[in-house]
Amino acid sequence: MHSQGFPPVADKNARLLILGSLPGQESLRQQQYYAHPRNAFWKVMGAVLGVPSSLPYLQRCQGLKNAGVALWDVCASAHRPGSMDGAIQPDSVIPNDIADFLAQHAQIQLVCFNGATAATLFRKHIHPHVNIATCQLPSTSPAHAGMSLAQKIEKWRVIQQAVR
């Protein structure tokens, strides 16, 4: 199945960019970033940035913007059967124009990756075209079960300094 990503969640005040790989099937169905009920992304954002996961989606997105956080994916589209990052077919990846996005959002000083696949895809498709600090964080996906929610939240706290 060929999956098409979403536009970025961002405004002109963004100081940090969080990149995932590509929306999963539930996110595509709902047209929302991190819509799978077991994905911990919004719980982590609640704990780290004070954006309650109980808010309606558009209000959560506005909360990220208010905190100086932009959200996007490395892939604009790719062929991926199912929702697992490991199923993304490398030769089908069409990356987002992150270099242009960063040029238009010059206040962004740090790019954080939601998991190893996003970091790997960025290094392959984007890194040769940009020079910016990066940070790989543990995936908030339910497939990354080797770390508790509390441990993920602790690791993700590094974004607090970047948006201050």
C-alpha cells in the first residue's frame, strides 16, 4: 500500500522540529498524526510540554505550535504494507522537502526523531542537504515495547530545553 503523509504542523515561531517516519494506517484513516490509541506520542507531549492528550486533535496541534514545536514526517510518501516502520520499502521513499522547511523556519535549531527509522531515513535522504543538530528519541509507537511510558517521557524531556 502506498501511503501519503500529512502537511507539517508548524507556525513561524517553531524552535524545534519533531520528525516521524510516515503516518500509520490508523493515522491515515483519521487524518491525524499519532492517532493510534496505543501510540504514546500525545501522552508524552502532555507530560513534557503540558499539551493534554485529552484535548481535541486540532487543539493538541495548536498546543505544540504554542510550545514552539513543529511536527512532520521524513517521508512525503512511501510504499508500506501495514503500519510497521520496518515494512517501509526503501526504494519507494519520497522524502518531504525538509531542507526548504528548515530554511523557511530559521529559528529551528534542533531536529528530534521519533524513533530509529525516522533518524535513518533522515540521514539517507535529508542530512546531505542540511546542517542542523539532531537528536534520536525512543519511538512512541506501541511496537517499541522495550521501554515503559515513564522511561520514554524521561528521554523526551530533552525537548523542554530546546523550546525554552
